[in-house]
Amino acid sequence: MNRSNIPAVAFAVALTALGTPASAQVGNDVKCLLASNLFANAAKDPKARASAEASRFFYLGRIYGRLDAAQLKTQVLAQQKSITKSNAGQVMNGCARQMAAGVKMVQTVTQDLTPAK
């Protein structure tokens, strides 16, 4: 291989590697949106319902603008198959942990940016 092509090939490989997790993350975000919606509609406990509703809006915000209607439909059809009665609680717990990590990161960053009173 010509040595002058190595940086271009390395850059292309890096872009490909970066694209895979992002596309996988969209699927996970859609799955979490579906799980959140399920629990927001089915929860009897007001605190559980409020938590699921917060999660629903969190994941809606992550998806909005990343997918068009056709892509969203494709992802919903694919991801709805991955949530069953036996694993729905585990899925929702995983989604809640991800949301909590996102909230913690934002709190940490903004705390460092807030001027002292």
C-alpha cells in the first residue's frame, strides 16, 4: 500500500468504527422510549408513572432530530420485538440507569459552570 494513502484509510476506518455505536445507540434509545411509554401507561403507582414519564421524555429528546418518520417506524418495529413481559422490567431498569447517568453528567457539568453566589 502506498504510504500516502495510510492516513486516508485510517480515517475511513475510524469513521466506520464511530458510526456503529451511534446507530446501535439509536436502537437502544427507541427501545427505552417504548419501555418508558409502556410503563408510563401501565404503572399504578404515581411515583413509578412519573418516573416512566420522565424517562419517556428523556428518550424522546434523544431520538428527535436523529430519525425521520420512516427510520423511526423501522426502529419501532424492530425494537418492540425485544421487549417481552418477562424482560420489560429489566429493560426499563436499564433505561432508568442510563437516564440517571445522563442527568448526573449534566448536573456535574453545570455545577462546574454555575457562578458562585
